[in-house]
Amino acid sequence: MARWLMLLPILLLELLTIFSDHVYSYCVYNDMADGTNLNVEQTDGQMDGVKNNPKRRFKHNDIPPGSKECCSKDNINCCKGWYDTHYVEFQVSYVGDHKRSDNRAIKGMCGGYIVFKGTFKNVTYDNFSPGDVLLESVSWNY
């Protein structure tokens, strides 16, 4: 019995490691159907020192279809706090069909995620809050 108790902290650490891979401030998913890549840069919602330092911002270019980019929930480069009531803002553009779109401002929520789908000429994004609650679904044509 005493040996089992000695292994308990290791087991708990392993479980925490497994589940911590799925705890994010937010994620951006590219489910575009036609090979369109996404460019995403966070512009608001992080700590003030990060907001004014572009080198520390969440920024990913050429996110391919079928991929996601996430920022961990405890990373101050992503959210002001661990609370799911904080909002974040992104500038998003997309590249496909040998063209690049204009930037669009999109507001999300810490603990949530955004899914881009459709085609270069007809983009839709679904914006989810924590708990998979759909906040909005927005579409536009290029």
C-alpha cells in the first residue's frame, strides 16, 4: 500500500500532462474546403505589455486546411487571465486561388474557438465560447 501511495504523485502528474494538452485560451481551426490558408494575428485581449509588442503576440501565417493553431490558457501572451469572460480580437486574412483577402477584425472569447470553413470566394466562420456554445456564424463573399 505504501508503495502505491509513493506512485500517486507521478500518476497525477501524468494525468495532468495528458489533459493539459487540451486546455487552451483559444484555438483557430482551418476547415476550408479548397486549400485556402489562414493568416491570424491577435490584436487585443492579452496583457498590455504583450499587446504593444508584436513579437509576443499570437500570430500564425499560412495555417493550412485541416490544421489548427492554439494558445495555452495560462499564456499571458494570449489572454489577460484564466477567466472565460475575457475577449480577444484577431486580424484574419486568407490566401488561396493566388489571391490574398483583406484583413477582417474578428472578436473571440478566451476558452473558445473559431472555425473557418467554406471556400476562398465564400468564407464562413463559426465563433464558439467555452462549452461549445455558438456565439455567431458569419459569412461573406470575396
